[in-house]
Amino acid sequence: MGGYLNLVLASLAFVGSHFAMSHNLRPAMVRLFGRNAFMAVYSLISLAALIWMVIAYRAVPAGTVYWPAGDILWAVSSVLTFIAAVLYSGSMSGNPALPSPGAAEYAGRMPAGVFRVTRHPMMWSFALWGFAHLLIAPRTDNFIFIGSIIFLALAGAKAQELKKAATMGVEWEMWCRRTHYFPAITGVASIGPWTWIIGTALWLIATWAHGWFDVPAAGLFRWIQL
């Protein structure tokens, strides 16, 4: 039980530190450290919390599997991680949700690419990755560890919207009117070829790399042996 308590505490620290430093504590920390140093402190604290969470997760014995993961669930999981890789690949450029000096300019444009799917492609990529792994590894330790990441991604996206509405005003309001919080399948056709190519490459590399971490083969490599 102590192992699970440590994992819960580490997960709360990971999620809570992100929310606190992104919102309530951010103004005071920026005044104290300066903007550039604040980002360094933010990254160090986040990394320390993540390392604690990973160590706590690895220390917990694998728990009971709540349902069997056959080929159908593995196929669904593979599709979800592929979509996550594509969304992530297209989220790095022109994203007004990121703390970028050009955020207001990006929000003033018409949404294109993955932003026609959702205005939070990066956050949804993390969430879809999490849902995919819970489907095929439904254990208590994963519900705590991966569930924390899913919660941080989706609740963090909503909290991010409140902050952007306060700092950007009408630009963010117009961006929200033109985009979706929940992914819309109708926007998939707008994703450009380079995003598909980079996303596919990222997905193939990530699923192939499972073998390096002594975990079951994933994606195409579950059925194709190279």
C-alpha cells in the first residue's frame, strides 16, 4: 500500500506543480526569477516531479489486469497512438495556446492543419496516448500514473483557455469560435502531407522503440516482425 501512496503523492506533485506554476504562482515566480529564469525553474521542478513519479511507478508491483487486451484493443490502441503522433507533429508551429510572443497573431488567423481538428492538438495527443495505453494495460498503477497525465492534459487545456481569455481577450475568443476543444473528425482532411509524414515517422519510431524498454511490441510491430 505504501508503494501506491508514494505513486499517488508523486502524481499529485506532478499535476499540482504544473497547475500552480502555470497559474496561481506564475506571476510571483516571474517577478522573483525573471521570465527566462522562471522557465528554467519551471522545467526543473516539473522534471523533478516527473522523475519522482516514474521512480514511484517502477517501484509498484504490476497490479491486476482488469480486462484482457486482445488484438482488437491493440488495434484500437495503435490507431489512437497514430492519431496522437500526427496531432503532436502539427502542434509545434503556429499554436496560439503555447506561450509564444506571436500567440495573438496566430489566433487571428484562420485555423489550418491539425488546428481544424482541435485547438489543443498537443494536449489531445498526450490524452490519446494515455487512453491508448490504458486500453491495453488496465492496471491500478497505470490508472494512477497515466490517468494523471490524461487529467493534466485535458484539464490543463481548459485552464489554459481561461488564462488565454484573460491575457489575449478578443483574439482568443475569436479563435475559440473558429475551432473545437474536442477533436472533430471533419478537420482531418485539412491536415497537410508533411504533418502526416512526420507523424507517421514519429509513430513508427515510438512503437519500434518499445523493444528497447522490454515492453510488448506495439503498432505494426505487434504483427510484423522485422
